[in-house]
Amino acid sequence: MRTAVVGHLEWIEFGHVERVPRAGDIAHATDAWEEPGGGGAVAAVQLARLAGSCTFFTALGRDERATWSRRRLEELGVRVQATIRDEPTRRAVVFVDANGERTITTLGRRLEPAAVDDLAWEELEGVDAVYVTAGDVDALRLARRSRVLVATSRARDLLVNADERLEAVVGSGSDPAEAFDPRRLGEAPGVVVRTDGSRGGRFEAGDGTNGTFAPVTPPGPIVDTYGAGDSFEGAIALAARCGAWCVAGRGPYGNQLLAADLPA
């Protein structure tokens, strides 16, 4: 299966804390580490681990973090197609508390790929599945050349402006930044999925059918919820399992589901 992601990344500094600091507090983090994250990067690694490969169309800054991000993603099996912007790669600081919940602060402007960038956009023709987290209108239209196009509801303005047919839109049901009204599109998506963390979530199909889905029990104790939502795309049952596996590992890549973990 050929897969691709069109989207963004951030260079993340992680640290475990007992609790997220209140105003004026000083929190001493333990088990600190750094690696690339963000919705596009996490989804690209998850797709590579399930499908065997994934090409990530993105934008990076002109700095060391761009070099580190490319190297780490390639180590994780992702083929990186990146344009370089004359500004820093976006960063983020992530606190992971004693319950495994993550709190994110981003630093800098999000860098997004555009159709005018000199990337191998022609490779999207006939790709089995593309997931979009960021980009311009024409980049999303190039992604529509794929057999299946899925997008995050966080990019709702992009989806409305491009107004392309979407097989699925996926996002958090509790995050106001990911609220999405499918009626804003000329053609309803095949399905809109709204996740609800440990409570599972709900879905609404374009033909009017709707329902809920139960959460999947993680394969071990919850360690870190960062990346669980970004691992959630594709068929709902598989997506729920991807999210459940992710929370049982450190960071977004510590315990992502592998193709070898799936039933024959």
C-alpha cells in the first residue's frame, strides 16, 4: 500500500512532571527527551509502520532542528519530502504528567507545504491514501489525486476553502479548535469521526447514519497520551487500536501499532 501525509511538524522537547505547573511554580522535569512531533509527523510514522512506507510532504526551517527532524523521521521509516523556509522550524514544549496526560505549548509559526514548492507532488497520483494536516488550498487539491483522502478537522478553514471531496474528516470531539460542521462543504465527507479520549468517540456518515465506538484497552499502563489522536485515522476499529497502543509508550513513537501486531 502506498501512503502519504501532507502536513506539518514541530521539534518537541518532552519532560515528565508530577503535575503541570501553576502560575508562578517551578516544575522539575524528569526523563527529558527531544524528537519531531506534530500531527503530520506522527501520522506519517504510524502509516509507515502499518503500510511499510509513507512519504511526508512538509516544510522545515533553515536550522539544526530541521536536520534533526529529517534524520529521525527517516530512521522511523518515513520518506521526507520537505521544502526549506528561511525561518526557524517550529518548536514545542510538552509536559507529561503523572497520569500520562500531555500539555503542549508551541513556539513559533507553523510551517506548511504549498503546491508551488518544488516537491514530488506528482507522486500523489493514484496513492492509496493521503492524510492532510496542513498546507495550502492547491496542496490539498493535489492530495485529492489519491484514492482515499483523509484530513484533520483542525484544518477546517483549509477544507472549506478547497471544498474537495473527502473520504473522512477526523478530529477531537472536545477540542473547540477541532470543531467541524460538514455542512460547510459542498459535498459531505464520507464520514466525520470525533474522538473522545478514553470514552471512545462518535461518527457521522455522509448518508446520515451515525453511531459511537468504544475505546480500545491499551496493551499496558498509560505512559504518555501525546500522539494518540494523531495515530487515529483509517478504519475506526484500527484507528482506535492505534491510539490505544500509542498511549502505552513514551512519546508518539514509543509504542505505535505495527503491521506485525495485527491479526493475519
